Amino acid sequence: MEITEIEVDGYEKVVRCRDQKSGLHALIAVHDTTLGPALGGLRMLPYASEDEALFDVLRLSKGMTYKSAVAETGLGGGKSVIIGDPKRKSEDMFLAMGKFVNSLEGKYITAEDMNIGIADLEVVRKETKWVTGLSREMGSSGNPSPYTALGCLYGIRAVLEELDGKADFKDKRILIQGVGAVGGRLAELLKERGAQVIICDINQARVDELVKKHGFESVSDAGHASLPCDVYAPCARGAGLNDETIPMLRCRAVAGAANNQLLEPRHGRDLKARKILYAPDYVINAGGIINVSIEMLPGGYDEKKALAKLENVYTNLKKVFEIARKDNITTNEAAARLAELRIAAGKKKA
């Protein structure tokens, strides 16, 4: 196994691993550990090149720093990627990945991400203790999706207060795009509170299943963004807020669980120009990492503590909206400012 360091300005540590025996080709990026060890998921994709994989892992690890800082998880930001076809996984590959993670001696803690499941992480865990998000039976926090959905619900409460001065879900039209594990649960939680929920997904069978079970309204995924609603909740694909879709929107706010919703930061300004309130994705979708962060506390995971800390999503969105109003900036700029303030405060304490 060959582990080499890659020098990247602004990042604490970026390392590459090549292991001929297992075929592992992986990268770990640790962006910032001011507030705690860097936690972020492991994903596996058939990147066209190492440069493409490096771009992805750097972008994602910095995003995790900001997400954890705003959510006050006591963690820093990191990420890891395996370059390869997810259909060609092997136990040897994940054992090697475990050794790679372990080589950072706790500076980076891994978790689930794209194309990586609990079974894969259980193999990684054989070679390192720096793994989170495993099953409850293993003393870990389990599936993060319900907590991400609940955090989004709290975030939408903050959005409604910002729009109307009160958090009244009753009869609010809320359009959810993407009704997988997070979006589907969010739809249920919103309906329980009296919202008028409309759903869509590229997987029509999943939509039909939920419509039959809960009586949701549905709309075709194609062109869904033009549907009039109070809140548009993207809960699937990233980069859905762009030059093409933003002019189509007929909502008062965007507040959903999808990652990287803005194709580019400037699209936050486009939403502001249209007077559409945007709940920055890494603030509103932090429920999963908040839940996982409880594993790091003395005594281990405690669901009661996790549920109590999910209120941070609500309070942090309120702070973001306040900063944006006060300084006349976009909410995505305000979220970054809040994250940077908390990191700077952490550096002063160090």
C-alpha cells in the first residue's frame, strides 16, 4: 500500500492511496479540524480521472466543514472517495480502505455516502475504529434519513416564520421533489401537520406507492418546478437551482434536503432577486450529521440527545435569515459567514 500526500492550499491534509493487491485507488481530504475531527462520508464513483475525483473530494470536504460548523456538531470537515466502479467492490478493497482511514489516526472519521452502505463500512471497521453511522446493534446511530427529514421539518418551520411571522403548516402547499428515504419521510411529517403535500420523483412507482398509502397529490417530475406552491423542497438531485429552473419557480421559498442545490453561488442572488427565500442546503439538511455526531459524545450514542440537538436546524436557520436581512446579502452568503464566524471563534479558543 502506497500513501502519498497532495499539497492543497487551504486544506489541512489531502492524501492518496494506491494499493495494488486490492485495486484500491482512493483519496481523503481533511479541510479543517478547528472545531473537532473531520467527519464526512465515503463515496465510490467511476471518476474519469484522479483530477475529477480530487475536485469532488475537495469540494465536499469544505462543505462538511461549513455544515458541521453551522450545526455546532463539534466536528470538522472531511471526505473520502474511492475511484472505481461500484459494481466491482471487494472485501479486500474495503479492508485496504480501513487501513487508509486508520493511517490518519482519528483526524478523519468516515461514514456512508454515495454507493457505500453499512455492509461496506462494517468491513472498513475491521481495520479502523474511525467509522460512524453503523447499525444500532453495533452501538452506532443507524440510518440517518429519518433525522435528516425531521431536521428539514424544523427548518421549514423557520422558513414559514420568516415568510409569515408564524409557523402555521395548515394548508400550506409544499412541493417535494424526490421522495426517497428522506423526502418520503418529510412528506409524511408535513401531512401530519396539516400541509397540502405534492410529490414528484423520477421513480414513478415510488410516487404511486406513496400516493396510494398517504393520499398525497402528485405531479410529473418533468417541469415540476413551475407548479405554484408556498415551499419547494428539492430532496433528490443536486444543482437543481440554475439558470433554467429559477425563472420557472412559482414558490415563495426553497427549503429541501438535497445537497449542493445551487449550481453556482450566483444562483443564490438570482433567488433573492426574485424574492424567493432560500434555506441553504447544508443548514437545513444537517439532521443526519447532527445525529451521527452524538456518537462522538462520552458514553456513546443517545437518541434523546440527538432529537434535542436537531432543534439546532431551526435556530441556525433563524440566525442565517437574520444575518441576510441585516447585511442585505443572500442566505447562502449568510450561512457561509455564520460558519466562518464559528470556525474563527474556535481558533481563538485553541
